[in-house]
Amino acid sequence: MLASDAQIEPLVRRIETVLGASVRKLTRPGGPDRPVLRAYLADRSVIVLARTEAAEAEKERAVLRALAPETRHVPELIVHADGLTVLSDGGTDRLPVALWRARAEDRLPLVLRAIDALLDVQRAARRVRLPPQVAPLGTAPDWIAQYVRGPRRMAKMLGLEAPPYDTDALEAALAVPDPAFVKWDARAANAAIAPDGHLTWFDFEHCGLRQGAEDIGWLISDEVFPLDLARDFDTIAQHVAAEDRTRADARLGMLEVFAVLQASFRLRVVLNEVREKGWTKQRYILAEDLVGADPYMAERLARNGAALARRRADTRPLADLFLRTADLFAEARTRRPD
């Protein structure tokens, strides 16, 4: 019952008052530093959010109110009272844990299920009137210019020379003429699987309006993503294209460019984590949703970045940078103590 938390008993009483039910056990599925709890009741478990960012919390509640009646792939908002938001529990099995535990041949089908769930959420968003807090994000020219130059910053962090590449072309590729709903932060760690196999995406406080393919980029260009994109990206791309054949070229173009730059972004996150805290064992990364500061995970992400970069002329110059980055992580892996 989290006995080390000095405020646990008052918190339990608050939750019981809000729900009108006894709490048998309380855990922190997101780790000790996150305001997310799982409360076990007599007949079920629920997720309790105690977020302090009022604007983000209210946006998330408004979005879930709009989306939950239209799709089963988001949590249901049960109640909000006394500073606590209670949501339905999508399952105790996080998607990254399920992916790494699965047999190799079962991983791609599970990723495609996760993509289907994201696409279903996006379809639901097109059918409802979204709350006014859901605004364009990542569409401002300054943001795009900064994002496009991310590989240069990655090279600098590693003491490598950044290759010349056409930033103007990539900025144009990231422009969004007609923004649509994106979950954003669609990392696998923000999805859960129920015992019956149903998949739920959660954490919608950062959602907004962009093109839509970016959500798939968040999923596949992440250090905990276990697939080899040199082998599996075509299958993923065909799956995404089938969602809307009339916009398939635009969606896939956005996915290819965004995923390359997102891989660079996540590698910089990993590098900063290693500099501040050192390497982390995989089992802790997966169990506690930590930054994937593991050389094996980082190497795979860098090699996936190279595979993605090779797909387009405007990103191809970045492939060698990703490969050199992967080699540095491979070297670190051989030097890492057990």
C-alpha cells in the first residue's frame, strides 16, 4: 500500500470519498515521480490522476469526454472531483513490456494493432466537435525549423560532423495545410493492454492538431520499439496507407520525414539521460517507463533511423550519421559492465 509515502492515507481517503468505494490497494504504475495511481477496488481497478498542470489536465478531460463515446481505444472519464481525475483502467500490461516479451513473429502484428487503435482514435476525433483547447501544435515555422535541425544537434552531442542536408526541403515536407487530430506523445509506453487483448491509448494532455501520421512516427521512432524497420517499415507503411487511399501519399511522406527527425530527437533524449544518470538496465526501463538509456535499445533506434533516412532523397544524407551513431552505441555496449 505504498507505506513509504507519508501522504498515502489522506490520498486513499480522498479517492474513497470521490468514488464512494473502498480502496484495497494503491500502486504507482508510472513510477514514484508521476502523479498517476492505480486504485484496486473490490470489483475492478481504476486509474487516478492527480496532475498539477490544471490546463493540461482539463484539456485531457475534455478530450476524453468527446472521444470515449466514439472509440474504445481511449479511457473512459469516470469522475473528476477534489483535484482527482478517475479513469477506466486499460490494463496493467504496458505495450512496450508486451512487445519485448512477445515472440519475434508476434511483434509486428501487435504493432499493427497499436496503429489500428491510434487510427481509430483519429477517426473518432473527426466525428466529434473537439474542445477549444485542442489547438495546432508543431505547425509554427520556428518550431519546424528547430525540429528539422535536430540531427545537427545530435551530431554535435556526439562529436561528429553533421552532413549537409536540405533543411528547406524538410521544412516544406513538414508543413501542414489542414491540421487534424493527433494524440502526440504516442510512445508505446502510453498504451496498455487488457487481459482480453484490448489495447487502450492514454495520456492525452499533449494532444493537438497536426497531420496525423506523426502519431505513427512517435510509436516507431522510439528507443523501446523492438522492430527492425529495414525489414518491417514497408508493412507498417502499407497498413497506414490503407486507412485513406486518397491521402496515402501525403500521410506516408509525412511519416517518413517525421520519423527520421523523431529518431534524432529520441536519441538526443537518450544521450542527455546517459550524461546525467548513466546507463539503465532494460528491465527497469520497461518496468518503470524510463528513458531508454540502454546501449542496445539506442543502437537499434539509430539503425532504424538510418533505414528510415535511406527511403527519401531529402533525408538520405542523414543515414550515415545514424549509422555512425549506432556504431558508437555498439561500442558502448561492448564496454558496458554487466
